[in-house]
Amino acid sequence: MPELRKDPIVGRWVIIATERTKRPHDFGSRPEPRRGLCPFCPGQEGMTPPELYALRPGDGPGARANAPGWRLRAFPNKFPALRVEGELDKAGDGIYDRMNGVGAHEVIVETPEHNKRFSDLSEADIAGVLGAYRHRMQDLSRDGRLKYVMIFKNHGSAAGASLDHPHSQLIALPVVPRVVSEEMKGARKYWRLKERCVFCDIVRQELKERVRLVYENASFIVCEPYAPKFPFETWILPRVHRARFEHTSNEDFTLLANALKVAATKLNVALDDPPYNFILHTTPFGEGDPDHYHWHVEIMPSLMQVAGFEWGSGFYINPTPPEEAAKFLREIDI
Amino acid sequence: MPELRKDPIVGRWVIIATERTKRPHDFGSRPEPRRGLCPFCPGQEGMTPPELYALRPGDGPGARANAPGWRLRAFPNKFPALRVEGELDKAGDGIYDRMNGVGAHEVIVETPEHNKRFSDLSEADIAGVLGAYRHRMQDLSRDGRLKYVMIFKNHGSAAGASLDHPHSQLIALPVVPRVVSEEMKGARKYWRLKERCVFCDIVRQELKERVRLVYENASFIVCEPYAPKFPFETWILPRVHRARFEHTSNEDFTLLANALKVAATKLNVALDDPPYNFILHTTPFGEGDPDHYHWHVEIMPSLMQVAGFEWGSGFYINPTPPEEAAKFLREIDI
């Protein structure tokens, strides 16, 4: 069973893998590119755990699960960071705190086509991926042990992807992760001061100034944030206040798919298919529909190395002003 | 002038470079290894800004600055992230906050020998490096604009080092960086609850349990932390309460040099000269000599990629339990 351990100084939780432990010689050179069959390709369904959700648009109600014919497929990660079974068993260990690594770790294969990139998918296919996120999130919200579902995508090996076949991941956690609780806390503080949602204020200012705006449609804006950690960091926000991603309508999924495809395509053109991480930020389970928090997507191209200064300070040195990045991305015709 | 900008949600500051801006094509493939003369080698002193501090042990008081003969040399970074000149000029920009990128960015060249590693230096040479840190920190503490001095070392290109010649860096900041203020806050909270320093409690528990202990001498312990972000993350802590690094005595520098050399050598043997970041954590300027904070060193080998899950959550997945890493490091004979 993996273990969750809490740093006694700042309260950060880490997941310590207790099975499949990596020993020093396991950290040598980078793994060879994987050869042979891709476990995410059609026909290899037997290589993955049984599916939790799939889209098989052409098929009738008798369509067979775990067989080819799907457009999208979600299943538990074969090597999960956290396990679904068991109790949390919170316990002390002298001054330290630990609990069992209970949670869920799932994979969402976004297309049957191995060599497509996310930005090559049609808007309808991307909307299908968003629907899968919503379905899995709603399903996991019924498990009282879980406090948050983190949905993310690593594209490219330099951004941490271990398989090329386009896929997203989902990790459901028994505690609200630190990055999210700090965002919630900061947004609550801003609300108390101003009685306005800080994200709504960001949307208003970006739409007015337009220097960091990359794209907009009827429901979403794509912009570079004012204080980006990384060059070409790009955010997608709903234009009007929306606290929870999983309450998004199908109509808005179509517009979000459009915004995501435009953002991913522009980044691909600008930066020549960069490795990137895509992260969905939304309100934790059990916090209702707050006025102060606004779900959004952050896309972070992996162009820079994070080094001692960033680790030690939490400061980031960004050599590309967001206004320049936004201008560059705006001017790309797609 | 570089600019400091504050994230309006969580309050994180970033440094936005406004000169030498990187454009999309600058992020292509990794830079070629640098050829030609190393600007940190003896005889190339003219390639760096004039020195701020140096050790020239054999020389008399008439020794020439910025000429060969040194054992250690500190000077401003030629391409600084922050500038020493100017006022902060704090200002609003709609809902956002900015100030000028005032601060200092210095380089400490640890040895004249280009091909040595930090762990190859003698304990006396390492104690000299520590003395240089203390000298620069004390000098910068007199500048009222500065709130914190971050001292760090990136070893190996995968850990962000752009030059091979052994060196540390120092960045002095006009705000207390987020990672440090969170540590201070967490340590203060622990003090209020227990009336004990959390770091002193860590030292006590690690010395008692010994499962995460790697090495100890009369003044320092080397241990793996209970909840490490990364495999083989290694901390060095003073055995007794010490709030400020710059108050360390020369006698303790000798023992710290011993602990650092042992830790770096064991990590080199275990992980075959891994890239790593070394970070000094100490009490910010102007916070006196607090009972609740305890300076320490964190060494983080760069063995894993940080990907979407870590960026989005602040959770880390560590595949090597610290007890196994400590056992491995303890058993290395050096």
C-alpha cells in the first residue's frame, strides 16, 4: 500500500511508494523508448485493467466493453500511485503524520489513433474527452473518502509522459492538495476584501486590456497570466463565474473544446510541438458552489529547467513577458 | 530593468525578464555544451564583473584583485536576474501588483580547478565556501531594500547548471520568498502549539529512531526527511537550535564542511554523480533570532521529472522511501 506522509513544517503531503520501490540503479539513464505493442491502442484492451468508461459512438447498447471500436476509453492506471481499496488509517509516528495511500489513479485514452496529438483531435473528440473528465469526476465524488480529483495531461517525455499515445490522467486524493487549497484560500481572502471573485476580475481586466489575451469565444477566454511561472504559460477561463468544472453544460464543452484546440494548436505552431502539462483546477468536493472560486485550465509548456533557486524560493524567473508571448500567439493564423 | 510581478490569487512573485527576452525560437533544442574558455577559470578574471570577495591564502595584503592566485572568488552575475541599482517603485496595474526587479545576483566560484566536483574539495576548501556565503550574506544584510538572501548550487546540466566549473549562486530578494515564508509560518504555528522548535523536534526524533539518519558529527546531522519530495532528498541540520546561518562559528563551519562532504560523496557514489540542487534555508533579514526557526541545508538530486500532477497539486510521488535511501547511504563506506 502506498503511504501518504505529511511534512511537519509546511504541511505538504507526499505519496511514498512502498511497492515497486526505486533503488539507486533504477535512476540511471533515461528509459529507452518503449518498443512493441502500445497498451493504449485498439486491440490491446487486454493489456489494461477493465474500462470504467468509454465512447463507442457507432455501437448499439450491446457493444462489448474492453474490445475495439471505441473513440475514447478510461480505465484504472495499471501502476497506480494510490489504491482504491482500504481505509485511510490516519496515524501519528512521533511528531510525524501518515495515512494509507487511498485514492484513485485513472487513465483516459483520448483517441484510438496512436500518432495523433491532442491538437489534431476534432473539437467533437475533445468535447468527448471533457465529457469523460466530468463523468469520472462525478462518479468519484460519491466516494466519501475522496476530497479532490486532479485531472492533468503530460504531453511529451520532457513533460513526464511515459507513453506517446494521447492520454490524460486523473488522480483522486483523500486530502485537498496544497496548490488547490492555497488557491482557494487566496481567492477567499480576495472575496472578503472586495466581494468579487478574483478570477472574474482577471477575466474583466484581460478582456479590457487585451495585451495578454490570445483568443476568446462566447464562453471562454485564452490568455497569458499576468505573473506566469513559465514562458508561454496559458490559461483558459470561463467568461462568467463558474465554480465547478463538472457542472459545465455540453454546449459549453463544445466551446471549451474550441478554446483548447486553438490554444494547443497555437502553442504547437509557436514552439514546434513543445512538451507541456495541462492541469484542470476546480473546486474540491464538499465545498459547494463557492462565489469566490472559478475553475480554469492551466497549460504550461516545459521549456525551462526548474533549478535550485525555484525550489528554494518558490520564485520563478521567466524570460518571456506574457505580453510578448500573447502577441506572438495572437498573430499565429490557424 | 527586470520586473517583479505578483500572482493575484496565491500571492506568488515571479521575476519577469524584460531585457534579453526569450522568443519562441530561443527555446529549441538544448544549448550545445559551451566551448572555448571558461569564464570561471584562473586567467579569465576579465570575463567576469569585478570581484566582491576572494580567498588568496598565500598572498600578502598587496595581492591583486581580479588576477589569478585565488582559491575562491565571488562576483556579480554577468547576466543577473535582478539588478542592484534603483528603487522598488511598487505600483498597481489594475488588480495586479508589480515592482522593479531590485536585488542582487552573485556567483561564488568554489575552486580554481575546473574539473573538480564539490565533493572533491577538501573540507578546508568547503569551509572557505561557507565563509564566503556568510560574508556575502552579512554584506547584503546592510541593504535595507533586501529581505532575504537565497544561496543555492545547481550541479549538472539536468539540475540547471549552465557552466561546469564548480560554483554556487546567491540571489538577494526584496521580498521574502514564498517557500521561506511558508516554512517560517509553519514553524511559528508549531511553536505556538508545542513551545518547541519543529526542527529541534525533527533532530531529536531522527537521532532517536536512526532509520533516516545518514551521518552525524558533533554539530550536525545528515538525514533523509520523513516526507521527502524526491528520492534521496537529504537534509543537513545543526544538532542544537540555530536560527541564522550567518551566525555560524568558524569551528562549526569545519564540521558543516565535513557533513556536506560526506553527504555529497555518498550521493555521488550511490547515484553515480547525479545532478542535484543544494539550497540553504535560513531566517530572513529583520526577523531577529527566532526560537521557532532553525537554518538547514536541503540537497535534492534531480532524478525525477516534475509533471502535471506535481505542478497542479503540490503533491509529490516519491518512489524511494527515505528509510531505504538512508540505509543505502549509511552503508556506503567512504
